[in-house]
Amino acid sequence: MGSVVELYEALASAPDERARARVIAAAFERLEERYPHLPDLVTNQQLRETELRLQKEIEQVRADLTLQVERLRGEVKTQIEQLRGEVTTAIERSRNSLLMWLIPLMFAQVGVMAALVKLL
């Protein structure tokens, strides 16, 4: 049976219900042989439902990522402020240490200059 007309003729000429059932079963068998991927096909409705589920999942992932990015931004800002405070403290210590050495050296230099002026 290659066409619908042939199927109709086979069904019409079948002597009883059992023969008709056999013709229908044979038609389904040929259909499955001709289109082996037929069980894997989806309807437009199934495709739309899958699309909607995927869009929902994408939106959820986007929201989760946004929350994670915001949390990480907060952590980075906190770490930056912490480092800024540590750097400021280190700069203050270095400045104080330099002043602690520079002031006595300046007085010593003035004293050496005064001694040289007396000698000359």
C-alpha cells in the first residue's frame, strides 16, 4: 500500500473486522518503518511548553547571577575599603618613621655646619 486510496480500497474489500484490523495494523507498521523518528516528534504545544520552561529557567539563572554579582560587588567594596585603610595606616607609619629620622639628622647637619663655620 503506497497511498491512502490503496488503504481505503484494502479496508473496503476486507471481508470481516479481523481482516480490516490486520490492514490497519500493516498500515501502521509501514508508517513506522517509513518514519522511524515519528515517536520523537513533538507538537507545537509541547515545543511551546518547553520554550516557556526554558525561558523561566533562564530568567531564574539570570536572577541568581545578578544576586551573586551584587554580593561579590559588596565583598569587593568591603575588601577595597579594608585595603585602603591598611595602606593609609602603612603610609602614616612610614611618614612618622621618616620624620623620626629626618628631624634629628637635620639638627645634626645644622650642628656640623655651625662647627665648620667656627673652624673656618
